[in-house]
Amino acid sequence: MKLRSLAGALAATVALPFGLAQATDLEVTHWWTSGGEAAAVAELAKAFDATGNKWVDGAIAGSGGTARPIMISRITGGDPMGATQFNHGRQAEELVEAGLMRDLTDVATRENWKEIVKPASLLDSCTIEGKIYCAPVNIHSWQWLWLSNAAFKQAGVPVPKNWDEFVAAGPALEKAGIIPLAVGGQPWQAAGAFDVLMVAIAGKDVFEQVFAKKDEEVAAGAEIAKVFKAADDARRLSKGTNVQDWNQATNLVITGKAGGQIMGDWAQGEFQVAGQKAGVDYTCLPGLGVNEVISTGGDAFYFPLLEDEEKSKAQEVLASTLLNPKTQVAFNLKKGSLPVRGDVDLATANDCMKKGLEILAKGNVIQGTDQLLSADSQKQKEDLFSEFFANPSMTPEDAQKRFAEIIAAAD
Amino acid sequence: MTALTRGSGRPNQWLRNLNAKIASIPMILTAVVIFLGGTIWTVVYSFTNSKLLPRLSFVGLDQYERLWAAPRWIISIQNLALYGFFSLVFSLVIGFVLAALMDQKIRFENTFRTIMLYPFALSFIVTGLVWQWLLNPQFGIQSIVRSLGWESFSFDPLYDADIVIYGILIAALWQGTGLVMCLMLAGLRGIDEDIWKAARVDGIPMWKTYVLIIIPMMRGVFITTLVIIASGIVKVYDLVVAQTSGGPGIASEVPAKYVYDYMFQAQNLGQGFAASTMMLITVAIIIVPWAYLEFGGGRKRG
């Protein structure tokens, strides 16, 4: 008797989650947890809820490096969510190859994604063997230098217009007790900053030769040596940034404790949440003001293969909601990223976003490193650059040698 | 072992205490399938080029070659050696000294014991966070000492690549010595009062009694403690994640973190398995001699 009631209680606890999860509830996992990001994701949830379904938010704190292992182990472990964020490119490649992800080609043809998604490389990154597996939601570019106007005023130097001026202004900032360049301790930040320096200083062609063609001779060559020289400057200027998370580092710029930060355009959301205005309180330099090129990496939603038919239908609805023009505008304005379709009106975009749109229209774009390199090579790069930025005794020459080895071994 | 040498005329050893043996079958199966099976699976796949998902395409020793060429792995091993050596020495010494002091029939012994053991009740994550704050130069020990007037005081081990591992060691010792003390205290309580009386009659100084008589008598306790500490050292992970996430740079990386990062973040299972196999070998190097000393050769324990 006692045993039976116990079993009943157990069954109830097991049944409860199923009871809550109605057929049209869709759990969506993502790692958008900073202020600006959370505001943006709320727009997506609102748009999806308006279709009569329910967005069950599965935010995972601690940036992609923490969130992706959780997402992947849920999918491979047989407990898939309704939809999940990845940076499109190679992060979900093997999940797709293993047949764990859902083919979205039907939705994509019906809604004509091939025509509306601009630039086309975004959809290419979602395409594996001719089938489309993800819905891109935004374009994120890494190549931005964010500057605090207040910090430069305090140091008594004009706000720099490019990387060289910024490096030259370093000593003045330091004298005023300001950290010239904020670089957070998370490994991906150091690696990302280096990629930005590379495209700004060595240019688009060298970037493509190294990361797309994996040419180790170029990686060991003179052009990249210049980039390492600049990274050495960046390392010197970033001394004293004792913070971990990227948004804490951005906050140093917002509060004028740091002069600038090399960070993707997602940093813009933080400036917005803090009530700052582009051009007045902060300045942005795409391509570090040297080479105005932006990468078109970004976020996309992938949909695990589900058995529940109702949920599968809800997945289709979500996929088309994500690319809906209205959702695109509302989401990207809050997020500080660029929309994936060229036909939407972004009249309310701020200065920095307009700069980004212009560069995009000119076609000065490169693929992001997440699209070009496997997660394994990216991790090795992160190990290298987090060591390089933290350890002043590591020479640029040594670092370049190891960088070339990573490129040589990349697949 | 003796079960295998039959034929001495005694009844079959396998059938002795049959009920107990049947009852332990599930646990034996669990141990064999999960522990042994999982271990063998991991070792086998460490010779493959498995990426995100395991697949059986063998690449020989490639993963191991890459592992031992990776600066981060070398730093992890060095850190583990430093951390291991000092945490072993200090937790044994401090633990024993505390236990010996506690054994002097002091007042409020229960209270002190509770206080000393309390940190052990906290998880490594909490310990790590507490010490991350304490050692943070902006609002930890350094800022308190500076606010007391010693302006040039500088103490920020977690932000100095050369000494960061000692910052982690401090937190580990704070957390772990209480347990060592309790184990030692139990050992000391197991020593017959008459030994102390005899030593006193012979006029042997107290420290000499401890070093030459009591400690050799506590051999069993020491070995158990050693194994507990050593296995804790090899698997250290959460403390590092909470305190420094391996930083600054890669200065405080440890092997367990390498395994996790490469298995899940880098989506390279083969590399992670190779690293975890190396960790298994380390554990085996520690456990096997102990098991031999404790159970081997049929000699009686100390």
C-alpha cells in the first residue's frame, strides 16, 4: 500500500513536466543573458507568443562557451529542446551530420529565404549538402572599436579616429588613471580581438588566406608578424583589466574607466541599456578605423528533430517568425546587430548601426571565424591568445610560430 | 584470490556466504559495467579522431602526441604537480598539528572541532567564490590592509600568473585541512593511554613521543588520509573554475579542466579522452602502490 502511494507520487513528479509542456510550448535555449541581449530576446518571445504558441525561455548564463556544451549534450543525450541558438557555421555541423537536427528546406523554399537573406553567405552557412538546417536571425560583426568619449576628454586627448591614433593616445590615458584597452579574461575575447586586428591591419585577402585557405606560410609570414606586433601593443594597453565577462569590460568603457574595447557589435546593446548615445557618449570605429570590413557571422536558430508532431509544427512557425520583417527590426534594434534581410526599414537605427549597414551594402564583408574554423581550432586559438594577452614574457614571434602551427593543423 | 586455489579439500569458497554474494551482484555489475566498461571505452576512443560524436576511426597515438605538444597541457601538469605537492605536505602537517593540539584535553574541544571542520561542508564552488572575493585586489584583503593605512601593500595572487596556483592552494587548504584534522584526531584517540604513560615514565619528550612512537603507530590513518587527499588533488576542477577560470591567461589551468574544455567546448572527444586517460594513469600510479601496501602479500596491517 505504502509502496503504491510512493509509486504514485513518483509518477506524478514524472508526469508533471509533460503536463506543463503543452503541444505548442517550445523551449528555446540561448545564451543571451546580458541586459541588451535579454531585451532583444524578449522581442523574439513576444513575436512567437503572438502566433498562439508559447516561448519557454531556456537562457543559459555564462556565454557560448558554457552554454554550447549543455545544449549539445541535451541534443545528443536524447532530451532535445524545441529550438536552440548557435553561431551559424561549424558549431552544429556534426549534429546535423548525425541526423539529429531538423531539415528546414521546406519552410525556407516556401518563404523564399534564398531571395530575402542578404548576404547569401549567411544561408550558405546553414546549408549542409544542399539542405537548410538553420534560421539565421542576425548579422554580428566583430570588427568594432568602442571608445569612451568621456575617458579621452579626461585624459585631454582627442578621440582617436583609427587604431594607430588609439595606440598613440595610450600613455595619456594611462597617466589619467584610465585603462586604455579593456580586454576581459574570457579566452574568446582575446582570440576575437586578434582576428579583428588581423583584418584591420593585414586586410581582407590575408585574412581569407589564413582562415579560409589555412595557408600556414602566410600565417607565418611578414603580414601576420605586423598583426602580432599590434597584438603586442594591445596586450600592453590592456594591462590592469581585472574583469572576466565581456559586458563587464564594456561597462568599464561605458563608465569611462577604460578608453576603449575591441568587441563585436553586441556591445552596442549595453551602451543602449546604459542610456548612452552613439557619437555623443561613445564612438565606434568599424574595422578599427583602418580597414572598414565587417564579418558576417552571427546567430542562428537550429531545430532538433522532434517526434512530437505538434511541436514540429510549432518549430516551423518559429522559424518563419524569426525571419519576419517586423521581428527582424524589433530584435536587431535592441540587440545592436544587423538584420539578415536587406528589405527591412531600419530608419530608427543609430549612427553605428548605419555605418554597419553601409559597409554591408558596399559588400565589404568577410566570413566570421566561427564559419571558417572548427570549434577545435577555435579553442586552440583561444588557448594561445588568452596566454599571450596574460603573459607579457611571451614574445610575438613565439606566439606567431604557434599560431602558424594551429593553422597548419586546422581542418 | 584464495578462491581460485581450490582442491585443498575444503568446501568450495564460492559457495560460502552465498546470500551475501547474491545480494552484491547488482553492485558488482554496476562496478564492472559502468566503471570498468566506461574506462575501457574511454581508453579505446582516445586512439580515435572522434570530434563532437564518438566514432571508431583510429589514428594511433596522434591525440597523445598533440596532447604532450600542447603548452596548455604542460602548464596544467606543472600546476597539478605544484598544487599536489604543497597541498599534500601542508594538509598533512597542518592537519596533524591541529589534531595534536586538539588532543591536549582542551576545553570547548567540540566547538573548535566544528569550526575547523566547517569549511569542509562547503562545496569547492562556494569555497572558490569566497576566496576569489577575498583575494580580489579591489575589495578583498589588499583593499582592507590598504584602507588601514598601509598604502603600498600588494596581495593579488589570483591576478599574477607566477603565483596564481598558490592562491588556489590557500583556498584548498582552508577547505580541506579540517577533514584531515578529524581523521588524525580519530587516529590519535585510537592510541592506547598506556603508551603515553610509558613514554612519560621513560622521560621521553612529547615531540619525540609523537614523531617516533605515535606517528608510526598511526600508519593506517596516514595512508587512508594520503589516498583521500591525493584523489582530491588529481580531480581538482571546480575550485579553479570558481576562482580564476584558469586565468590569468592559462596560468592556472589543471588537467581536469583541459579534459572538459576539449571534450565539450572544442568538440574534440578524442583529445579529451587522451587527456583523461593520462589522468587515469596518474591515479593508478597513486592507488596501485597503496593497494599493494594495504592488501598485498597477505601481510597484516600496521
